[in-house]
Amino acid sequence: MSFEWKYVRAPLSFLLKAIVLMIFIFPFLWMISTSLQTFQETLTFPPTWIPSIPQWVNFSTAMNAGPFLTYARNSIIVTFSVILIQVLVMIPAAYAFAKYRFAGKEILFSFVLLAFMIPGQVTFIPVYLMLADWGLINSLLPQILPFMANAFGIFLLRQYFMQIPQEIIESARLDNASEFKIIWKIMVPMSMPALATIALFSFVSHWNDYFWPLVMTDSAAVRPLTMGIAMLRETEGISNWHIIMAGNVVLVIPILIVYLFASKQIVKAFVYSGIK
Amino acid sequence: MWKKASSVLLATTMLSGLLAACSGGESPKTTDTGSSAAPAPSGPAGKATVQFWHSLGGKNGEYLDAMIKRFNASQDKVEVVGTFQGSYDETVTKLQQAVAAKTGPDISMLERAYIQMFADSDVLEDMTPFLKKSNMSQDDLTPGLMGHSVFDKKLVSLPFNRSTPILHVNKTMLDEKGLAVPKTWEELKTVANALVIKENNEFKRYGYSMPYDTWYPIAMISQAKGKFFNDQGTSIGFDSALGTKVFKFLKDQQNTGALYYPPQQDSGNIVNQMFISGKIGLMYQSTGVIGSLKDNVKFDYVTSFLPMDAVYATPTGGANLSLMAGSKNKDAAWEFLRWAMIDPQGGLQFILDSGYLPFTKKMVESQQIKDLWAKEPNRKVAYDQLQYAVDTNKHVAWPQVMQEFFKAIQAIMYDNKAIEPTLDTFKKEAERLLKG
């Protein structure tokens, strides 16, 4: 029985992986194909897969439909500021929660978990009112300030730090290492895979975010790429899907690039076990 | 040594992060003087700045931007800044929070069915005095489009980008079968069934389709001489027999393939595509698609009134413009609205570009519109149908009741639930919401 199973398992696992891969990759291929078609081609049925003449002009049409340079700059500034600040807040917070004992630690950590569980849709109105009161609505800060602390990141990193044996920290302290040095020289290098994962998740969610910038910004000058692409859609009538998809390709490329660089670390984060 | 260096490094990275954050907020004001929308009571050179929020993306968004540019170039006292705020629904959300935070615009585009809700909370300015000052009156506007403009005797919105549902017809397909364009429900049923092609138990072609929307069932309720809400606004205005008749009509045809009822997600795009590729011969759909269809179909394409039951009737759609009560620049904002109504370079040009319905009588009588209609009779049909325009889904609680009506449509059209009990449940839910 087990002998036969062995021969079935490999092809079966390959087949399942292929199916899963297809499910994930199909929308991407569809997007790329559509982004290179003419409007007429996007409407034909059955759909065309390979555009007869690739319409590279769709990309410039999409990018000229609005101040896309401003949108791109805003997306970059917001996303990278958020990640940077999150990392700076997250590391000391996770370290304190993992390795220190202090009064109220459990309660404070439960607040972190609470923040982790409440979606933005619940808080956006009070946050908007507060930031409007401070006169910040026409800056990029409403897209950055509310995300300075990444509750999910603190949670994940705390778990990671807790795996690092107390002995290592103790011996560092015996060698007169400051707390800062312990974080910088021991905790951070040992948790690089986790940090990379958190940063990538954060990057993808902020880069792709539509809801938060929609409700937090009132003018084109402070809007990110996602808002610019939403503007390519027709409110009524037939949308130019080839132009919208060209915009989406532009939106997705940075994510793929970042993923290429971070993928190794992410795989490590999930297989990491103990200290080498 | 290392300690010091690293803390300096940390401080620098932190500062640069903050600086990046700050400069991100500051720089748009200095670099994008052209498109910047920093709200200020007066812009450069003593111009009054008027913030105008709208929901038009794509081509129509470009036409609207062009109209705003023409206005800004036409005079040197007012600078209008138009900003896209997402779909109609998203604009409503944004407007609600912005009114509360006092960061709202001077003028906003509002999908017609939401206007009453805003009028009820007194956040829309009564434009009657402004209209009078400009020697204009409500009679200058297209009557069929005024259904969502006056509440509590106050003129709180002006029609702008307005559309109606209409019957889009693949005339070539009908001619092949020797069929005439249907004028009544009965004719629609006959024509639609005649168009069906079924092979090996699979439908190759359906008769007609319509997007998943409350618009079309409401149109049919009105055609059967019912009202969506009763006059007192306490309950729905059609009885069980009438509601059952409408949905039974749709359901029977869905079962024979005469009607293809599309899936919820992206239903508008699906039916457009089916119409273009000849999978259906008739389509209930907004007048907003006439322009794109004309350019993309390879058959003889005409439009016609929605088929009648007892009477011809059509709801209207699209959006109006409102002057916000919280605006500090009402006179400047009015100047823009007035210009849009009367100047040939204003609303008229926008209507010619976009294909929305002309919203003043002057526009209707203009040579440009006459020329357009001579060239594209399909658009004239849409305007002519306005004489039967009636909006019976007017109530402050409409957005909530709409959700319940959608549930009823889903239950009947997708889940094959019995029609009568479903509509009874809907009626009970609606009454509960209307009381609240």
C-alpha cells in the first residue's frame, strides 16, 4: 500500500502545486495581456490572450491621465516612511515585551493585540476628525501617523525574540553590552527573516491601500498611485480596461521587485528554528 | 565608540524618516501650483478658490476637467479646483466625514438618490436666492430631471450629469428574425424568446439582459403603475400582486433563456460585453454607454424607450451638483454653477462631449444639440423618454431600503426563492426602516 502511494504522491503533489500556481498567476497574466490590447480586443469574446500588436501606448495613456509623477512620489514617500518608522518602533517594543518584566506588561500587550484586531474601517472617522482638527488633511501625514506602530509586527517580532535564549542576552550583559547594543548586535541580526517578512507585508498593504488614502485625502497633491488608477475607471459607461490594466501593471511592478529581494528572507522566516 | 556611532546612525535615519514625512506633506504645495488643491479662502492673485468634489473618472472625468479649465480661463476672479473623490458612494462617505470635520468642499456632485439624505441634515444650501439674483428660475431646467432638486421648498441641487435607463437594441439581429423593436412587455417577451438559441441544453444566445441593479425592477414597477414608496413615505407603494407580476415576468423569462440575469460582480460590464458580442439582442442599460457602444458594435445599433406595461415610465440616474451650506465662498461657487448652466462653453459642451442628458431648456434648443441629435438619433430617444421620467424611490431612508431590496432581488433572481413571501419580507423590513 505504502509502496504504491509513493509513486502517486510525487505527481499528485506536482499537479496540486501546478493548479495552485495557475490560480495565483492567472489574474496576473490576464492583467498583463489586457494592458497590451486595444479597446476592441478587450471587448471580444472569446477573449484574446496574445494581443495582435502589443499596445505599449496604453502605458503612456494611463500615466498621462493624471499627475502620476505626484502619485508615484506620494506612494513611495508614504510607504517607505511607514516601514521605517514601524521598524524603529517595533524593535524596542517587541524587545521590551519579550524580555523585560514590568508592571502592566500584560495589559499593555493586550492593547497591542486589540489594535491588531480593529480594522481601519472602524477608526477612520475619529482619526479623520482629529487630523482635520490639527490641520493635517492636506499633507501626507494622515497616511503615515496612524501606522507608526504596527501591532501585527510587534506581535510577530515578540514571538521571535522570545525564542532567542535568555542566556545569550545574559552573557552579553556580563560583557557590559548596553541594551541598545544587545538589540542592534544580537536581536536584530537573529531576527532578520522575521523583520523582512513584516516589512514586506507592510509594504504590500500600504502600497496597495485604497481605502485609507481615499478617506484621508481630499486633493490630488497628496494622493497615492492607487487613487490615480481608480480614477481611470468610468463612473457610468464602459471602462477602458486596457488603460486601467496598464496602470495596474505599473502599480504591481515595485511589489514584484521588492519581493524578489525579500523572498529568501521570508522563506527563512518560516523555516527558521533555533540558533545556528 | 560603536555605541555612539550607531546611535547617531539611528538618530539620522529616524530624522530622515520624519523629514521625508514632513517634506511629503509640504512639497506638493510648492511644486504643484497647477494642480494643487490646498484649500485656501483665496488663491494666488486674490482669486477666490472654489473646491469642487466629483465622482467622474475616465473619459467623463477628462471632459469635466476640461470644462473646469475653460471656466478658470474665462475670468480672473474665481479659481475652481475639481477633485475626484471616488465612486458616487465613496463621495457620499467622504462628504459625510468632511462636513463633520468642516473640511468639506464648496460644491459637491451627489448621486441623485442620496440628495434627500443630505438635504434632511441641512447641509445643502438653498439656491433659490442665487437663482433669482441671476435672473433665472427653476423653469429654465429640464423638468424630467428635477425629481431630486427641491426638498422642503428649498432648491438644494441642480441636475448635471444625468442619465436614464434605456433599451439598447441590436437591430441587425432583430431584422434577421423579422422582429420589430418591442414596445410593450408582451412584445418584449415574444421578441426575447424568439432570439434564444439553445444547443445541447446550453444557451448560445439569450434574448435580453440588464445589470444587477435596483434601477430596472423599479422602472418596471413604475411601468405597471406602481410606486416604489407610498406617498406618505411609510411603506412601499406597490402591492403584493404588482410586485409579484414584475418579478414573475422576469423570472419566467429567465427560465426560458429569454432573460439572462448576470452575476452580481461587474454585472454592467458583463451585459455590455454580451451585447457587443451578440450574445443578447436587447439590453436594459444606462444611456451612459451609448457613446462607447456606437464606437464598438459591428451591427445596426438603435435605442428605444423601455417597454411599457400599463404606461411608459423610467427612473432617472446620474448625479446633481449641490452648493454646500458650509461653504465660505458661496458667491464664487454660484458663479461657477451659473456659468455651467448658461455658457455654451460650460455644461453644454460637457453634455456634447460626455453624452449625458441636456439639463437646461436652452441646451435642448441649442443648435449644437440639434446637430448632435440629427447625427445620433439614439441620444434623442433618451431625451424624449424623459417625458415619462418618474422617480418613486425618494426617501431619506432609501440607501438602507435599497440594501433590503437588493436582498430581495438576490433571493428571487439567484436563489429561486418564492416571489410573494420574499416581497412580503422586504415590505416588513422596509416599513421598519422607514419608521426609524
